[in-house]
Amino acid sequence: MKTSYEIEKIAKANKISIEILSLEQAQMIKNRILQKYSNKNKSTFLWESFLDFSIVNNKDGWTLIADYVNAKKCLMFFDDDDSIIVFKGGNDLYKLLSEMYGFEFYITNFTTEYLICFNHHDCLMGCGTAKNWVNKLQNDLTTNKAINLGPDTSVIVPYIRI
């Protein structure tokens, strides 16, 4: 079953307003993502082809995404589904994610200035302006500033794929 179908059901049950982009719009955005953030290899998962990103391994990393998105619209998409789902902001995104089982997803905005992935290895990855956000999380960890990453936090390592 498509992940987007499950999300539609959960959103409806929890009175979360979402919108599904047309397949044409979705394809245009995904193509922009590939051009900006991927070496365009034919791997199963988009995140396997990221060019320049930061990463943290944490089973609760998905909970931080709403803070990055804040009150701005965001787009969610998947490797195995052509749909793109629009959320009004981080609060709606968090509410939906907290009602779902574990799954792999990507978050961006209409201008694709950032790309965030949370994958099946519990890795939170950031590209574009989200890379700087993940780097800030790393800095906060190394300076012992309090951030809520949960008990299983690993070291955040900036990573550039060559």
C-alpha cells in the first residue's frame, strides 16, 4: 500500500489538513531535488545518492524536523510513491508523524532550498540549508548545550560524498 494513502487516512482521522500535489507538480519538484542534491545514480533510496549533507543517527530524530520547518508549508515525499503531500507547517507534520509507524520520508519546501530525510536506519540527514541546521545540532552537542535528541544520540558528523 502507498505511504501517501496511509498518511491521508491518518490525517483525516486526526483532522490534519493536507494537500496532495498533482503528479506533474510532484515530478517537477522531485527533478529539482535530484538536480540539486543527488549524483543521480539509480540507487533504491534517494539518500544513498546525496552529494553534500550532514547526518545524525537517532531514533527520535524525526521529532526535530517540525522545529526546522516551523510555521512554513512543507512538502513530504517518499522513494516508493510518486505523491507529494503538502503540510501547513511543522506542528501538523509533527502531529501526523507521531501517529504513524516508522517509515522513510523526505521533507522540503516549494523552492527546494533544503532537503531533510529520516530513513530506516534512524538517520536524520540535511541538505541545502538543512545541512547548516544539522551542523548547528552538532555544535550544540559538542558544546554541551541542551537539545532534545533523545537518549540514543550518536556523534553528528558532517559528510561530503565524493
